Amino acid sequence: MSLIVQKYGGSSVSDAESIKRVAKRIVETRKAGNDVVVAVSAMGDTTDELLDLAHAVTPMPAPRELDMLLSAGERISMALLAMAIKSLGHEARSFTGSQAGMITDARHGSARIVDVTPVRLREALDEGAIAIVAGFQGFNRDTKDITTLGRGGSDTTAVALAAALDADVCEIYTDVDGIFTADPRVVPRARKIDRITSEEMLELAANGAKVLYIRAVEYARRHGVTLHVRSSFNNNEGTIVYNPSENPAEGLPTESENAVEEPLIAGVATDLGEAKITVVGVPDIPGKAAQIFNLVAKTGANIDMIVQNVSAASTGLTDISFTLPKTEGQTVLTALRADQSDVGFASLQYDDQIGKLALVGAGMRTNAGVSARLFTALYEAGINIEMISTSEIRISVVTRADTINDALRVVHTAFGLDGDTEAVVHGGTGR
Ligand code: ASP
Ligand code: MG
């Protein structure tokens, strides 16, 4: 008998009909002889609506109360789903995050899972029931309060349950068919990826792919959980995300086999959520970069690419540019301005019209010429590159925001990723 953890996103349980449809699917999995644990998101846009409601009451909702409110969204769907399953003649029991043993730190709104003690889930399974768990929420032992894991946190709930229960697979049900080589709404010939390593998936998620949340992928990678990302609207096989160095699931290649078999490039992601700050006229002497990035670090901003220009010999001054999420832009500018005379730079430039493209593939480790091919494709399309950064398995470039979709299409073609047919897009959001 296998143990399967399934996660259903908000778009899969958006109304009563959808909940009944999902209930049938869960029952089928159970009837096939599996133990089933389900993590469920709030129905449709419930979380956004609850957030709006809170902000209509007060501009600064108390974090503890906001978590109480938001965690209610998942409780609604878990109870409805359990009822729907019971009405199909199968035993089901719903559990809040704290009942399911999701122990977190005390950070309201972005809590981290520190322990999972699924005692009650095991009991339910032993008694033949299907266990339904409210996603996105946990409990802190010190404050004894309810916490939430941050937007999209139900993915992490599912993965953490799969790890704690030693599940055979963690199925992530969404409204798209899996993970694609590029966003099929922009690249019609994007292909569904059959399998991808968690390392590659991490890079794609960190660079704008929205199907899976980065924290869930990280958790899965660290705990050796194999994910199957698939649509809840059909029975097609989706995408397997796995860690080849950590007991690969049956039928999946190991690390050494992987190196021979895997395609050079897994996929291409783009991100329009970043901005670029340029610190102009920085004295080119030791300690200046340290000073600037200590100021940035104090704001808690997550910076991504950094470029320092060669300094003009006559002035001894240089420019340093870096990218960061647009949402952090103003905070960081304010922090830098406050210490301008201390650091001694001339001025600041802020540019929020940039786009970032990331080409990801484990095959880059062993293949030369990937950057050359990428830059040539962009050159032939007349697209200017403003910044470049690389990791072992990724090359990222920054271009103007309004050229990013063209960039995505030409790069996708240049690396032979185009499929023979157009991808079927169900109008899904990927959540
Ligand atoms: N309901 C939460 C959100 O919309 C958590 C989730 O869906 O995973 O962010
Ligand atoms: Mg949601």
C-alpha cells in the first residue's frame, strides 16, 4: 500500500462543484488502494478577499489577528472537502494545521516549519480514513498562536506532510498541466517537461516561474520528497520534480545517469517584478561595496544581480548596479540616501522598467558555449543586454521590460525547446 499526499490549489476548489469533483478524485486514489492525505488551499480568491476585508477595517491589521483571519480560508475548504468525501461513502476527517502537527516558528505571516508531528493523521489513516489538512497554517509552541506560512504556503504544507509521513509521492494539483519549458501564454510552443531535477526547479522558481513556490521546492529537495505537479482538470501525467542524488523514486534516473540523459536546458523563466538601482560615482577604494551592501542588508531586501563597472582612471569613481524586487525599491533608496555623504557616492538611479530572463539547465555544467548561444540569439533579435549573471546551472540577463517576451521566444527557439504543436492553455493561473 502506498501513501500519497495530494495538494489542491485554490483554483481547483473554487466552488461547490469543484469541491465535489476533487472529492471524487481523492476517492479514486483511495479506491486504488492508497492511503491518502490531502492538503488544501482556500477556495478561489478567498485569501485575497480576506486580506481586503482586513485592510478595509484597519490599514495595519495586527499580525496575530491577520493569521487568525487568513487561516480561516483553508478551514472552510478542508471541512467542505471532508463532507463531500463522506457523502461519497468514504471516511474522511479534516484537521487544522495545528491539529495536524504543523509546528512553526512565531513569525506571523511568514512562519517557517520547525517540526511536523502528524500523530492524528496517522491515527486517521490507521482507522481507514482520508485525512484532509488545512494548508498554509501552523502553530507556535511558545506563543501558542496560529501562524501562516506566507502566500502559496499550502505547497509547503503538502511537502512537509509528505516528508514527515514518508509518502511515496507528493502530488501538487493545479490548473495547468505541469511545468513548462517557458510560460505557454507567452511562448505558444512551450513544452510540458516530463521530469526535472529539484535543483533546476529551484532556479526556475527563484527566477519567476510561478507554478511552484520556492520554499516548497527547497523543502522537497532537502527532504528527498518527489513531487508530481499536474492538473486537477484532467488525468494527464504532469511533471515529476525529483532529487537525483537522494534516493530517486523508482524508474527515475540517478545522478550519473542523469548527466548523460538530461537535456542541456530545462527551461527559461522571466521576471518583471524586479527593479535596478545604480549607485553612481562610488569612490573606487576598499570598503565601499561593503558599506553599500551592509546598508541594503539592514533593510532585509533580497538583492539578486550585482554589477560593478570599471572605474574611470581619471576620476577614481565607479558605478555599482544591483537588482531587487520592486516592492523593496523605495525602502532601499531611502536607506542609501540617508548615508550618502558617509559612503561618498554622487547620486542614485532607479529603473523599474527592466525584465530578467533566466536560462536554466543542469547540462550547462558540462557544456561549453551556452552563453554564446544565448547572447547571439538576443543579438539577432536586436535585444540589448544590460546585466548578466551566472550560476553553475543558470545564466540570467536583464533587458528592457518591453523586450522580455520577445527575448523569451527567441531564446526558447535558439535552444531547440519549441515543441511540434502549440501547448493547450486552459487559461489557468498556475495556482
Ligand atoms: N491560500 C493561500 C494563498 O492564497 C495559501 C495557498 O493557496 O497556498 O496564498
Ligand atoms: Mg490561494
